[in-house]
Amino acid sequence: MRLGVNAAARWKLVKVPADSEWVVYRNKLSRKHHCLLIFPRRDTSCFLSLVPDDVPLSSLMLPGTHDTMAFYGWPIAQCQSPSTSLDRQLQAGIRVLDIRLSIVDSQLISYHGIYPERTLFAEILSTVHTFLTTPSTSRETVVMSIKQEDSDARLFSKLVHQEIVTSPGGLAMWYLENRIPTLGEVRGKIVMFSRFSVNGYGWDNAGIGIHPPIWPDNDRQGFTWNCRETLVRTHDWYTLPSFLSIPEKVAFSTDILVTPRGSSCPTLSISFLSALSIPLVFPPIFARGFGWPQWGIGFEGVNSRVGKWLLDQFDQRGENDVDEEPRIRGWALMDFYEDPTGQSVVPLLVECNFRGRKCEEGWV
């Protein structure tokens, strides 16, 4: 029996045998009434292998990490746990990497603002190449956003090109057109999303991949831009007044991921779930929350709220009515993606790729 969800839904992951093919969530509505959601347990390391080639990347839900390599500088600069290496992220289902680099001694090294994050760009490229050339994961794709964290634009662009050319796989590993490809076009490849260089200096035909023409800083309402025939909706409001703004942040971050039906043109939604509030609340607290909110002490973090929102969305459709099932699509980038412990949002984001589908978007 299926029961509706009330506003105070408290979804919890149900413990099942480790070898179970299913993942179960329960929402206790009353002493006698419970709502269950049951999903297949998917292998997040290769979930894109189950998606048809004709599906455009704009019609997928790709989990991502904000400041992917920001393992150091707690609490201000750190955005990912040191235990979640890049390889572990890829195996967990992360498919959008937010790589931020600066030039140090003529080499590119990962940075978050002015804080060094230690990993060389060459090491990042090697890790992604290994992932995409391993037989079990060779049908995946990875979107890599590359952002410049220093001021010498020409040298930065030249070094990015140089390091890619000399890395394993070279330029052949990369998709460098400024349009949204289908999955079949980029299996086994890295999709360039360039947040550097105005004119593609040093690149053949100025080809630096998907290149947003604008990126307003800390825009609360979000902004839009066009990538050929695709409308790109972007939400990157990251400096909040206080932790009390978390519900508003979550609302903006999730609303953009619900694709309206009957849209007149292809749409890609990019949503950053990350945030901080200077000088008191930093990324770990925004992502994880603090205290014991289930007992009314403390405040629930962004990741937990987004997870519950996803479960509510999955539970809102009518019985066997695919037309009413919400289409949650886009690229969602988060901090501390494994939290809350044991209830990571990533498998729920992966599951979005297999819901709300009919004969559309290349899906048969």
C-alpha cells in the first residue's frame, strides 16, 4: 500500500542484507503507517553503461563535487574529505569534476582560492585516464570543469593545453566542442567545461569545450546562458547570510533540477549545492549540518535536506503513472558528498537517470 508523504517526512535507510539487490527507505508516518521506497542497488562505478547512446548529457543527472580536490584547509578551504580521493569519487558515481588550478613554478597545481590543495594537474589527468580506460568503466564519461585561480590568463591556457597533450591519452581523450554532446559521442572521454581563457589562446581553432560566456559571482537567483541550441540554467549562490538560509539555498538548488515538461528547447541545469557564510559558518557545517536536528537541537545540513527532497520527489507520482513522475535532470555539485554517513545523496542522484523516462531524449 502506498501512502502520501507529509511535510515532516523523515526518510531513513532500512538495513538490508549486504548482498541484497535492493535499497529500501522508510518514512514513518504514524505508529501503524509507514511508507517504503524500494530501488535497485546500482553499481555507481558504471551506471552510465545502462544509458542509451542517444541521450544528451543535458538529459542526464550527473553527480559532481564542488572543488573536487579541496582536501585541505579545514574549515574554510576544505570542501571534500581527505578519504575521498579522486579515484574513490569516480567509483562512487561522481561524473562532474570541479578542478581549480594555479601556476606554481611553471606547473599547474590544484588550489582553492589562495589555498594550495597540493595535487598536480598531471596527477588528476592520470587518474581520470586510468578510470576511463579500465574495461569495467570505459563506457563512462567525465565532465571536467577547469577554473583558473590566478591572473595570467595566457600562460594558464597554454599550460592547460600543454599538460593535456603530454598526459596519457593526450587530446584524443577530450571532447572540445562548444556544444552539449550525446552520451555516445563521449563515452571513454573527458568533456571540457572551460572556466578559463576568453579566446581559446593556444588551442586549435580556439576549441576549449563548453565555455560559458558569463558567470556572475554569487548570483542568488541564478543565471542562464546559451550553448548552441541548449539553454543552460545555472545556480551558484554560495555566500549565504547565515546557516538560517540553508532552507532557501536548498530550495533554489533543487528547483532548478526539475525539468519542466513541454520545454521548447533542450535545457541543461547546473546546480552547486555548496555554500559558506563568512565569518562563522564554513563548508563542512553547511554540507553536514550540526548538532542533533532530529531531536530539535542543531540544524540539518544541505546534503541531508537534498536527499529527503529527492525521496519526496520519487514518492509523489501516482501508481504506475510515468507521465506524473518528476524529471530530475542536470549536474549537481556538492561538498562532502559521502555525508550524511550511510545515506549519501549520490545513489539517489544516480537513480534519477532511470526515472521519469518514456520514449524521449533518446531513451527507448
